[in-house]
Amino acid sequence: MNPASGATELGRREFLKLSAGSAALLSAGAFSATLAGCAKHEAPAAGYRFLRSGDIALFAAIAPVVLGSSLPSEQREVHLATLLKAIDGAGVPLQAPGQKMVYQLFDLLNTGLTRRLTTGVSKPWPQAEPAEIAVFLDRWQNSSIGLFNAGYRALSKFVIGSWIGTPQGLKAVGYPGPWAPMYAAINA
């Protein structure tokens, strides 16, 4: 305990235990994902260029939680389908190393054992409860493990960035559209 700040200091021994535990957890996750067949390349789902069928289920489950009330309940499935296509479009231009890293994150979240260990979500994404997903996202956002923080940022940026690129997303953030005289002058 640091008397000046009142904060607990992480000793060398505790740091090594935490590091070893984290490394073991991530290694076990990667190993189980490999055993489950995640190491092989899976083609994108029909009608998509980047997202695979498991990735679509993942984003269909987490997007309503991330977006909350900005995702309209009226025609929700139509808006969700538009959002999934936008997420797909956001993944296509990533270069090969970036795509590989994103696919590794998706594989971690789509494999039953690693999903349970890393997120606490025991059911497949289509059956997961929104409250359970919210707890997982909050845990990753506020985790002391940097990989979980990065995973949260990647997932939320895919969802929010893609949502803002849709007409309904622009409306949700209050964007009125381009200034009419400027739009007319540029597009004349």
C-alpha cells in the first residue's frame, strides 16, 4: 500500500502471476480454437465478402447492445441487415494482416470454449441474452488485460462506424445532410 496515494501497488510476484495466468488463458484459447478447426480458412457467408456466418451471428447479437436505443425498434431486422452489410464492407478493404487479426478475434468469440472462458457468454450468440452481452462488453472495455480492451474497441468501432455510415445511423446522430447550396454546386 502506498501511503501517499492510498493505491495498492502490484508487486513483482503478483505481476508475474497475473502475466503467467493471462498467457496461459490466451494460449489455451488459441489451442482450443485450433482444435475446433478455427485455424482453417472459412469462406465468407453467401452474399457477403468478408463476414462469415458465425461473424454475422456475433454482430447480430452485439450490435443492438452496442447501439442501444439508436437502433430503431421499428423495422429492426431491416436496419440490422443494412448494418451487417456495412460491417462487411468495412472489413473488405483491410489488408491481409489486419484481416487475419480480426478473424482471430472473431474465431475466439465464435468458438464455444473460448467464448465461455473469455466473455462469460455460455450460449451461442443467437441465443445469448442482451444483459449477458452487455456484461461481457463492459468487462472487456474495463479489463486490465490490454487484449480484451483492444477486442472491445475493434468490435465497437466496427458496429458504431458502420452504423453511422447508414442513412438511419446518420439520422440517429442528428446529421441533417449536406448543405443544399453546396451539394447543388458540387454536383451540378
